[in-house]
Amino acid sequence: MKDLIKKIEVNINHKDFNFFSKLQKEDLTFLLEYNDKILWQKIFDFAYLTKKHFVNNISYYRGLIEFSNLCIKNCNYCGIRKDNKSVERFSMEEEEILSLAKWAYDNEYGSITLQSGERIDDTFIDFVEDILFNIKKSYPKLGITLCLGEQSFETYERWKKMGADRYLLRIETSNEKLYKKLHPQDGNHDFQKRIECLKSLKKLDYQVGTGVMIGLPYQKACDLADDLIFFRDFDIDMLGMGPYIFHADTPLGTYVNKNNLNDETTKKMRFNLSLKMIAIARLFLKDVNIAATTALQSLDPLGREKGLKCGANILMPIITSTEHRGKYQLYENKPCIDDDKSDCKNCLTRRVLSIGDSVGWGENGNSRHFYNRLNAKNQ
Ligand code: 5AD
Ligand code: SF4
């Protein structure tokens, strides 16, 4: 593998943007496990250059509206899982959501993301449909990403018709066995169903985003290498990946506690591995949109800037009303809980400018990969 390190150095020096896309699973695994700081700094810098070359060094904002924490699922890692009785549940009224969308538009955010726990009842589906209709009626140019979990093809279709542009559904891990460990086997959490959902979204011409949690218990470097290959083979347009973060009121949190898997060293490992995954994803996939997730900041105060510096180009400033933020904690130590939307806007913008990127004010920042994919499909 010494040979691989040498090749990486030579190709980075030659600014060969195609070199990393040719790496095989064994190479990716080796690289993820390789911890030479000097080499990694070179890779991070090259990933930043690759971002500049393919998608420009502009950060696009997706104002994040976490509009309800009601959820029918019980993912073993998540703080708002159905069985966590210590969470105070909430659902915003339509009016509140519309006023947050208006704020995003007035503040020149190119897009918003509507996120909530998972629900599949008719009331919920109609509610989302109505919101989409009303937002698009007032602000036709405001991009809308949905992050509302697994739904039927018909529901995805209805929401698309009402104006949803993109959909984010993380595969969480592309290793089916690991997926089974992370989710209860209650008939409600099925890996194949998730794959089918991603396929439906693609068929409906959504810009499709997926992603994984990084540094999960039981997860190996070769699983992450497979995740990268999964993103490529699935031809995804957007990526939202971040470190796994402990939450005490969850089955996985209990396991982590018991096995002392939440010490500072492990947390640092999860953070570093997340940056490595972002950098390799940028080098491997080139023109996709990649988010620097809030979870990065919960493990490192400069987490999101570091994400942008190694290839990410999307930020999701939280615009959820401050009163609800504490109730939407998928993981502990979620940053910005006491802030309001203007704080988040100013703080994030300072962070973007501090690393030499600019903000794509008023632009929707659609995935370039999506256009390239559609063009290829229509030729
Ligand atoms: N740590 C990190 N990410 C989490 N998510 C849920 N719980 C956690 C956690 N404990 C992520 C999942 C999900 C997204 C909405 O939040 O990847 O898809
Ligand atoms: Fe519900 Fe999503 Fe949390 Fe799973 S990760 S319990 S679907 S909110």
C-alpha cells in the first residue's frame, strides 16, 4: 500500500481530478484507516480544490425547519424515537411553518429543508402537500428539500407535483447487517424498503440525497468504503453525512455507555473520520452537493468550517423557532439550541467567509450532478 500513498502524492501534485474516482474498495478502506496528518492535509486541500473546480467555493444555504418531532419509528440511535417518553412532542401549525419559509425567502436563503419525524398517515401527507402548495405559490423560486422519511411512491409523487425539488433519505449504512443492528426488527425498519424508496425518488426525478452516520458502533472502515461505492453506484445527487453522536435515552446509547465508547478519543476519531469521508466523497464523486452537517459542530466548535474546507458546499442553518429546538434533539449536545434564526444566519455566514468561501445568497444551488445526470439520461 506504500505504492498507493506515493500515487496519491504524485496525482495530487499533478492536480489529476480523476485519480480518486478510480480507487477500489481496498484502497478506500486503507485510506480511511491511514492516519498520517501530513498526507491527510494534502488530501483535504486537494478536496477543497476539487470542490472549487467542480462546484465552486460557494456555500448554499438550506434553511432547516424541524416542524415536528412526532415519529412512528424507533431507530436505535435517535433521541426522538417513538419509545423515548422523556421527549416533549410538538408539531408546528401551518402558519408558523409558512412564516419561517417567508423569513428564509426574505433573508435570501435559496432553499429550505422541511424535516420531521416520520409519519405516514393521511393527515400528515395532506398537511405536507398543503404546505408545499402554499410555499410554492408565494415563493416559486425557493428550493424545497424534504426530509420526511420512507413514504409510498404515490406520496412522493404527490409531494413532487406540489413543488418539492429534492429529497434527503439517508441509507444510514449501506451494510444491511449493520442496518439490522441499528434498527429494531419490528417490521417497521427494513433496509430493502429504504432502497426501494431511494429508487422511487430517482424515478420521480427528485434531486436525491442520501448519507450515512460515521463512527457507529460495529462499523468498520470497509463499511464506509462500501458506503462511498454505494453513493457512486446509486448515482446520488446530494450527500448529508455526519458523525454518530451519543444520546443517552436510546438503546444504542445504552450500549455505548456500557462499552465506554463515548470517550474523548472515540469522539475525536468519529469527527476525523467524518472529515475524511467528506473529502473522499468530494474526490470520488466530484459534482455532488455535500453538506457540512450540524453534527460536525457538536463534536468540534469549528466542525462545519472544517467540513467546508475539505469539500462540503452546503449548510443547513436552523430556522426552527427557538422554543422548539430543545425538543428536536436526535443526538445530545446539538449546537445552536438557544439561538434564534438570525443568530444562526450571522454565525454561519461569519464561518463561511472566515475560510474564504462566499454565500450563494438567493440562489438555489441545485446539484450540478443532478443536471449532468438528467442530461445524460435525455441524450
Ligand atoms: N447521531 C448522529 N446522527 C443521527 N441521526 C439520528 N440520530 C443520530 C445520532 N444519534 C441522523 C440520521 C437521520 C438524520 C435525520 O439524523 O442519520 O437520518
Ligand atoms: Fe424517527 Fe428519523 Fe429518528 Fe428514526 S432517525 S427515530 S425515523 S426521527
